[in-house]
Amino acid sequence: MEIRKLFITKNSEEPKSFVPEIEEQTEQKIRITYYQSGYGAALKAMGAPINFRACLENVYGSFEQQCREQEIQQVKLKQPYIDEKIRKQSELKNTEAAISIFEEKKQLLIDKINTTKNEAEDVNHHPERYGVETSKRPRAQFYIGLLLLIPITLYLFVFYISATYSAFFKDFSNDSLTAAIFDAQAFNNALAAGLLEAILIFTIPSVFLGLGYVIHMVQKGKGIKNIFRMIALFIVTFLFDGLLAYQIEKKIYDFNKTPDSLPYNLKIALGESEFWMIIFAGFVVYIIWGLVFDITMKEHENIDRIKGYIKSKMEEIKLLENTKNEIIEEINNLKKKIVEITGKIAELQSVIDGFVLNLKQYLLYHYQYKEGWFQAVASEIALPQQRQNEILEQCESIAHEHLKKLNLIDPDFQNVVYSKIS
């Protein structure tokens, strides 16, 4: 009852208030009041432990009710939670803004990925749009050139194997030009003559094909030097064909000559139609082969440019996908953070809507009340010493049990928070 009287005020013209606020009283007066209340209550109850238990609960209940009703004090105690809520709300806005920025970046990446995929697909049909220099139909021209190149290459192999065999190893038994240029058994006969002979006539066509490849590579360069190199290569090839034709035609001439015939020479060779037929059957076809080979290689390079462009776009898409996945992961982390912040704000709001009990202040008043009670039992109540000690020990145990029940034994926190939910 002594404690309750602390919170009762007289009627006045002002609206009735439940308790005077603690800030309006000095701390010393309140401590004395609690001490006196404990002292007086102990005298009335003769120090009975059971009464002491009820008084402690009453002290705590009264203090809790007082805290609930003290708006100014509650505002002061809740201010850290209010400040923390403001910080969390600011953090929430920043996080939402960050998500918005990352979402925009993600959409830009998605658009970029789609555009890049479309470019990789469309470059086959419209390479000029993407700066890829190719002919209109590189793939078709490449396959056409390849189909032409294969039989021409086979022809050159057959021609030069036969011509080389006729020029170096064959003994003519008739004057047929066909037998001089083409001999179906040229390779077999050379192989029968010896392995080196067979290797020689088989590899001679490769020399001409190699010259054609060198010409193709030389013409890629620019400048007068490359022009002279190409001319020199064509001259060398022509002279090689001319020597083969000259040697074959000489063997035919020698086979057909009479005692009155003039010695065979270049003038006679140039006047023979067979000489030029052999050259045209070899060199001209070789020129055609070189042109077809050059066109085929250029179209293959065009296809390679497109493939290279597509490959670069695929690599770009891969990098964009990795970046997009990183952004999506960051967005997911930020969304988780928003859930945490929102939960924390709700928790802080429940504290703000509830009330805060000043634990340090309550313990101070608790010990003052306990001290008053013990002082009354020890000095004012006439009891045998042994009984007095028993009462004090019981009261000490009750006080300890009371604090333990409230989880206030050596607390590491200063305030107890009662949210609105609780």
C-alpha cells in the first residue's frame, strides 16, 4: 500500500493522471520513499516472509505499471529503438534502390544477349550489316569451287604422272600423241622400274600444286614485289611445262625422224602443234586449277570470317550470361536483406508500440525496499535472535527467487523490452 500511494495524486482542475513522472522527483527522494515503504510494510507484517514475497511482487507490478504510463520516460527509453528504426528504414530504401538499379542492368544485359544472339544468327544472311566482308553467297561458291577443284586436281595428277614418265623414262614405240601424254600404266611401269622412279613421278604433280598454293598466298600481299614474285612463279611453271613438252616432243621427233631430218631444236619444237597441245593440256589446266583454288580459298576465308564473327559473339554471350548470373545472385541477396530489414523494422516497431522497463532503476528501488524491510526486522521487531535470523534468511531467499524469476540475477542488459505483441 505504501508503494501504491507513491503513484496516487490529488484531484485538481487538471485531468487526472495516474502517477507523477519520475523525472519530476529527485532520485534521492524516491529511494528514501522505497526504503521507508519497505520499512513500514515489514513492521505491519512483523517481517513475515510470505508478506515479503507479496510486497516484492507488488513493488515490481507497481513499477511496471508506472513505466507503462510514463510517456516522457518511455519516449526517452525508446529513442534508441526509434533511431535504429529510422536507420533501418533508410537502409531499406537504399537496398530497394540498389535492387532497382540491378534490375535495370539485368534487363539491359538480357536485351544485349538477345541482340547478340540475333546478330550471330543473321550474319549468315546479311554479313555486310556487321562489317564482315564476304561475297553474296560464300558458302555456295565455296562448295561449287570445291566440286570443281577435286576433279581438276585428279586430272593434273594423272597428266603430270604420265607426262613425267613419258619425259624421263618411257621409250616410244609409236608416234601417237595420246600415248605420249597419257599412259594408263605410267605409274605401274615406273614402280616396276624402281621405287625411286615411282616416287618421282608421283610427287611431281605436288610441285605444281605447291606452286599454285604459293601463288595464292603471294597475291594476298600488296606492292610491286609481290607482283614480280607472281610473274616469276608463273614463268617458272610455264618453263617447267615447256621442258616436259619439249622432252616428250623430242622423243616423238627422234622416233619419227629420217636420215634427212634436221637435228631437233627449240625452233622445230615451237613449230609443232603437239608441243603446244602438251603445254595447254598441262599449263593452261594448271592455270584454271589455280584460279578455282584461289576462288575456293577466298570463299573459305569468307566462311571463316563468318564463323569467327559467330565465335566472337558466342564468347560475348557467355561473358554477358556470367555477368547476368552475378547480377541475379546480387539481386537475390538484396531481396533476402530486404526481408531481414523488414523483419527488424517490424520488431523495432513492436518495441516502440510496447514499453521499456528500466531494469537498472528497478533494481535500485528493489534493493532500497529490501533494505528497509530487513532494517525493520533487525531493529524494530522484538523477536528471539534465532527466529530473527531465520526470517532474514527466508526473506533473502525470497528476494533471490523473485529476481531469478524475473531473470534479473546479474543481468547483462539495462532494459527489459515488452513489445506490443506480448
